Amino acid sequence: MEASTGVCVDYNLAMFLFASWLEGWTFKGRQGRFERDLQKEYSWLFEKFDGRIVPKKRYRQVLDYVEATVAVGDLLFEFVRGHGDFHVNVGSLAFAERLARIWTGD
């Protein structure tokens, strides 16, 4: 029992000391960097059209994939990057809301 406690303390200490260095490798670090990249590379979406990144529930990503949804008026742009791939899906906010109501039964 004591050995596992020592391992737990060592792990927590290592995470405390190296968390900022490891953040780039974690999903949270990749996600934050991706959102900043979008705001930099597609600044016109945010400045001219008042785009905003839509907060969403995160789920475990496969490999190095990250995604972010940007709302611009009634349009949703879903940016996806990972494993050497980058693509954008475009959809309507009104359509997404109708689908959500159908799925939830409202």
C-alpha cells in the first residue's frame, strides 16, 4: 500500500513540475493552440464578421486530431486538423438547432 502512495506522490510532483512543458502534448494544449491558430490565420472571420469560437463538450480525440467550431451569423464552420489533414465543414445554425430539437424530442 505504501509503495502505491509513493508512486502517486511522485506522479503528482512530476505533473506539477512539468505540466507546462507537457501541455503541448496533451489534448488541452493542442486544442488551445489550434484555436489560437484559427484566430490568427482566419482573423478576418473574427474581426470583419464577428465570428466566435463555440464552446462545446470535449471528448477523447484519436491521434492528434483537434476540432473547433466558429459561428459567424447563421453559419457554423467546423475546422478539423490532425494526422496531416485539415478540412472545414460548413453548416447552418438554424438547421443544427432543428436537429438538436429532433434528437432531444423537444
